[in-house]
Amino acid sequence: MKKPTRVNHPPPVELPPGNRPLVAPIYQSVKFEFEDLSATEQFLRGERPGFFYTRSGNPTNRQLERLLAELQGREDCLVTASGIGAIAQALLALTKSGDHILTFIESYNPARHLMRRLLARFGVRHTLLSIADTAGIERVLGSEPVRLVYFESPTNPITRIADIAALTRAARAAGALTVMDNTFAGFHQHGEFEVDVFVHSLTKYASGAGDVLGGAVIARAELIRAMHGDFGVLGGTLDPHAAFLILRGLKSYFVRYRAQCASALAIAQLLAAHPAVTRVHYPGLPAHPQHALAARQMRDFGTIVSFDLEGGEPASRRFADALELFALTPSLGSGESLVVTAHIMGARDLDAAQRAVSGVTPGTVRLSLGLEDVDDLIEDVTRALAAAGS
Ligand SMILES: *Cc1c(COP(=O)(O)O)cnc(C)c1O
């Protein structure tokens, strides 16, 4: 074998029987082969397991999919290149022209954009209600066929809580699927409810370091099987190296999530007692209007705390600029604490009435708690509140 040939066929290294790495290797390979043509044909006919082309399956991605399915309490999972990619691909795979989606004002902006701008072009309509509008939900589900109900809980940014048992029961009775963006609550929550499809951004709590994008769709095997072919050609495949980083991040998921929740509660309590603050949105506070529902549905209340400043928009600007430890940028679940104000959250697609329903005011601030020492965070927020009030 000449050297230009050799560099393209390097010597294989296989572990001897009984010898294994504790951390699975990154299968950074697009292609996989079988021993001969008939084995390949068997694989393509679905008669033998294996991998062939990473866009439709990769062992590193598969390990992540199996772990996430187990964490969320479902049979199977598909990982994608980003959270919004998971939402887009799931909605494209689950709907067809003429279908109707019921969704909510209190939701992640890009998901609404997807329905309003993209799905609408393919004849998929949607109705936008408040997650708190129980009568409206019953009316829509009772008056015409609904393909799916798409929702979040706690909602972004003001942490309203969906009554998941009631919502899934009503959807099921009407023959609609439920699709829940469970990014805020995390993989260890809400699995006991009859949600058909969970979507997650892995960019947040899964990686934990804020250095990699990823998404996941988690559901029973039959639904994942139905979506798998479409996902393969939509092409938003997670890179195996990103899957490896996310698997690594997940090792500390529970420890991080709970530490961040403890900081969120401490900051929420601090805000609730401060005269410059008119409202605090954190489901872990007994004063949260849906605290009892949250306590029934959740084990941990999340790491997002939103609040309104008495001084409105100018105060929120002063507050955000005075913070030193909180980076002024969106997202959540990273080691660094983060802050966004109403101007940055921007819900430009909502009209005035919908904006009022959303609960976001010009003085609304959203904090995402990181992994810093809580005493430092308290000191930083206390100083910024003083600056906001001045
Ligand atoms: C961030 C986020 C997404 C989108 O995830 P990306 O990985 O950034 O594409 C979807 N839903 C929620 C609730 C999010 O916070």
C-alpha cells in the first residue's frame, strides 16, 4: 500500500475483548460500512441493526437519544442541531395542509414565528390563546378538529404554569396530540403526564456550559418512528461532537439544576421583599398565583426569575446595566447568570391586547441563574436594585 493510499486507510485500532472505555468514543464519522453487499442490503431492508449514514443515525447521537428518552420517561428520542430545529422538524413532520394548531401567547418567540410565517405558507393554521384561558381552550377544542396543542410550562418569561393534566385530557378527548416544549422544566420533570411529544433545547441545561447548540424530540416509539424519515431529509442533524459535549454536560445536570434552582429561589425572595419591585414571577414562591399547581406538577421550580420594577422601562435599563455578574444576553442553563429586559425579549408579533395578556411590561426583567456563589449573586442584584431605584 502506497502512503497516499495508507493515509486514507489508516490502521484500525480495535479494543481487545473485555476492554472498554468508560466514556464512549465520539463516532466522528459520516459513513459506516458492513462486511459485504448482502449485509448492507439486509441493513437497508431493516433486517439487521447498525449505522450507515450519520444523517439518519450515529452511535454517539444514539447514546444521547437513549439517555434523554430515559430521563424524560419515554420510549425514544431524536436529537437535532438546535432546539428550534427540533420544534421545526417535529411540527413539519406532524402536520399537513389544512391542519390546525392550538398554541399560546406565552411561548418562545421563534416557535410562534415558525407557525405564523413558515407553517402558514403550507396551509397549517394556528390559534393563539393565553395558557390561562381554560374556557377558550375548551371552546377551540370543541368547535373544530385540532391536530395538535403546542405549549410550554413554566412559560417564558413570566413563568405561568400550564395545568398539564387538564390540558392533555382535553386534547386527548378532542383527538389532538400534545407537544410540550419542556426546556424550562428540564428532562426530569413532567414525564408522568400524558404529553405525546416533548421538545427540548439541549443548548440550555443539557450542555450546561453554553458552548454548544442542540435539540431533542422525545416521544413514544411509534411517533418517533413516524417522524424519523422526515427528520433524515430535513437534515438538521446534530453533529456527533456536539452530542458528545452534551452527554458530558448531562453528567452534572441534576447537581447544576438543583443548585441553580436554590439560587433562583433566594433571588426571588430577595426581589419579593424589595420596595423597588412590584411583581415577582417565580413558581417556587408561595405568592406565585399558581404556586399550588406548580408544587403538584414540579419537583424543582426552575432557574428563571422574572419581575417588574416600579420605575418601569428606565429602571429596568438602569438595573440591567448596573449588574456585574449577569451577562446581558438571552438563554438559560449556563454557568453564568444572565439578564434580559423587555426590550430585548421583544414580542413584536403580538398586538397590544396580546401583549397585555403576555404579562410582559416595559419594566419586566428576566434573570437566568447560573452557578456562581449565591452570596455574590445576592450582592450583585441588591446593588443593581439600588441603582434601578435611584
Ligand atoms: C432556547 C429555547 C429554544 C430554542 O433552542 P435553541 O437550541 O436555541 O434553538 C426553544 N424553546 C425554549 C423554551 C428555549 O428557551
